[in-house]
Amino acid sequence: MTWAPQGTDATNKPGMPAMARAYAKWINARGGINGRKLQVLTCNDHNDSVGAAKCARRAAAEDVVAVVGSYSQFGDSFLAPLEGADIPYIGGYGVTNDEFTGPMSYPVNGGQPALLAGLGKALAATCGKIALVRPDSIAGDELPVVLDSGLKAGRHAEAGDQLAAEDATEYDGQAEQALRYATEDTGKKGCVVPALGDHTNTFMDSFRRARKNFPEVNTATVLGSVDQTVINATGGASGPYEGAYVTGWYPAASDHRWDQMKKVINEEAFGDNRINPADAGVQTTWIAYTVLKAVLEKIGDGEVSADTVRHTLNGGLHVSTGGLTPTLHWPYEGKLAAVGFPRLVNADVTLQVVHNGKLVAARKGVGGINGTADMTQTLENVDVQ
């Protein structure tokens, strides 16, 4: 099963279940895995805790072998039912810390913790005062402390923490407040960091209007809050993101390592505008199904069940993702167990920059991150309750 919110007033990720179905079509057109067909169920969690729990209970009722490549803000609602049914959760989007603590979770990226730590490290050398604009939500509450860990690593003061409604239709007040905060330090150009998921675009409409009175402010954010579509919609090279740093988990969408995924999308989902190969959710689903495929190939002709999938993952399996991530494996406790992230095994981030309206890999040596950087050591200093 793959789940994600769709058709809601907050963050939506319809490309993730669509990518899962395209992956299954591609696999099955080539004879399946070990001669077995891959059947994918999808579920809409509606961006609420009740919906997330319903999806998890349905997964148990349908006897799925794994939940793969999914997005939900409500780990406290879906992980318990999955754990009760011994169903592994492979490659969640990483939007909540629960995904890095649950024994049934097998994350493929470092989630928001790695992105924000990396962004903090990149901005520490270039920004004066930094204003973080983030959702007034459970997931949002976890963001400031992680951004601050990266800033601290770069010997920078903590960011200003500014709450905003996740589903607001305008952010005029929040934009002006963030800009005023970012310009308090006249010695260095300030930075505003919006981390509002799908509603970052809405915030930037307000930000662009308010910025006329505050020209000496830069923007920076994390992949998942902005992608190429958002950059285009806000004016491209003449828009507010020009020159902005963006941290991501994976190589830039133009990187050749994504060629196989793009080929699958073209062959099995041509014209499906839900699937954007530059979307971090789509990319995460692709990598998560790459992990599932490796697990099923390891099982071979044996029984395929939630138990055998879990035992294979726990049995020292190492999965290559073609360079999109480090080789993945999940020991009982990872290096970050002491700071509350026992399941976080891939803390790599990439630094990208908006140049001439395009999101491209940042030059090496820029922003304190060279190519791909491992944020494990930075995250070791996070104090997440």
C-alpha cells in the first residue's frame, strides 16, 4: 500500500500513489518479481489523524506486506496500527520524527531533520538574522530545533520561530513580520525560510508584495516546500526565489541517476500530470519501491508476507539505489539513536540553488556544503523532546 493526502486544503502528494501504480505496471509488464505480480493499493489520509489511522487499519485488513513510499503527518496515528499488525513502513516521506523512532519504520532519507540541519549549516555563513516561517502543527513544532542545530554548527544564532496556519489563503502579516525580523541586523543580509509545504507558494505571494520595502533579504527553504513548479509559478528568474538555497535529500532532478525513473514514468504514466519527476515525494516513492524490490528478490521463491519482508530488512540487507542515496541498511539502532532518531540511517543532503529561474546543484564550496553532505554529526547535537 502507498498512501498520501489528496484533495485537501493543506499539503497534497497525489504523485506518490500515482508513482506507486506506475512502478507496479512497469514491474508487472516485465514478468513481475520472481514471477509474481506486484499489487499496489492506495489510500488517502486526508491530512488528518483519523484518515491516517483508517489507512493503517485498512493495510492490516488487506494483509499488505508493506506500506511503501508514503506521506502522512500523523505518525502517532498510523504507526501503532502498523506495529500491531507487524507491517513494515518503508520509505516514508520523513515529515515527522515518529518515522525515525518506530521499529517498523525503514526510512530512505533523513526527513525534515536532515534538510533543515543542512539548510542551517548552509545559511550560517551567509545570513544575518534568519526567520523561520513554519506550520502551527505537530509536524511544524519539530522544525525550529533542527534548523537551529545546523545554525549552531555554523556558529550562528538561533532562527526566529514564526508560526503560521498551514491552510491559510494569505500570509501578508506573517511575511511582513518575518521581513522585519530578518532586517534587524544591518551588518548582514537577512534570510527568510518558509517551510509550509504546499502553502509555501501562497506565502511567497504575500512575501513578494511585502518585500518591496525590504529589498535586502534573501530566501531559502527545503525541497518539499519548493520545487521547480513553485519557482516557475512565482516568476522564475525574476521571482523571489532567484538566488535562494534549497536543501534536498537527493541529486537534482536533472541528474542522470534519475533516468530510469523518468523512463518508467514516460512508459507507464505518460500524460499523468500528478507525477512530477522533480517532486521529492515522487522520488521518495521510487526509492522506496527500489528497496521493496530488493527485499522481494532476496526472499526469492520463499513466502512473501509482512513477517518475511520485515525479517529480510532486519537481517542485514544492503540496498543500492543507483547512487541516489548511500547504500541503505537498517541496524537495530543507528548512529543517531542517542538523540531520538534510532531509525535515521541516511542523513545525506544536497545543496541546490535557484539560478536563472532553474533549480540546479550548487557550486562546490558554496554555503558550507560540498556536493552531498552527511548531516549525522550535526544532528547528533539536536535536542528533540
